[in-house]
Amino acid sequence: MADGINRFLGDSPARTVIKLVVVSLIVGFVMSIFGIYPIDILDGVRDFFFDLWHKGFAALGRIGDYLLLGATIVIPVFIVLRLFNSRA
């Protein structure tokens, strides 16, 4: 079992934890320099999904408009073609 865990982590658990702590400190320091905080990231993700949700329904409305516009041409042409094929 320990071999499977080491294979999954890429190293021993203790060394992996040390690596993660060091990388977390470096990334946290860089984010602090640029004024990026975890709550900003969470708010950005939340806002992204809210915008996607609201704009997604607007896109569906436009798709419906395109569908009706195309159907005004496609359906009559389909019916005419079917009528000509049924006589042959």
C-alpha cells in the first residue's frame, strides 16, 4: 500500500508535504505582492458562473430566433421537395 501511495504522490508523503508547503509559501508571497487574495479568486469564479448563467439564457434566446428564422425557409423547401419526390 505504501508503494502505491508513493507512486501516486511521486515521492514519500513527508517529502511531498514539504514540497507543497514550500511552493505554497512562494505562490502566496507572489500573490500578496500583486494584491491577489483567495476571496478575490472565489468572487471571480462566482461572478464568472453568474455571468455565464445570465448570458447563457440570452444566447438561448438568440438561438431560438435563429431557429425560427431558418425554419421559415427550411420547412417550406422541405415540404416542396417531399411533394416532388412523392410524385416521382
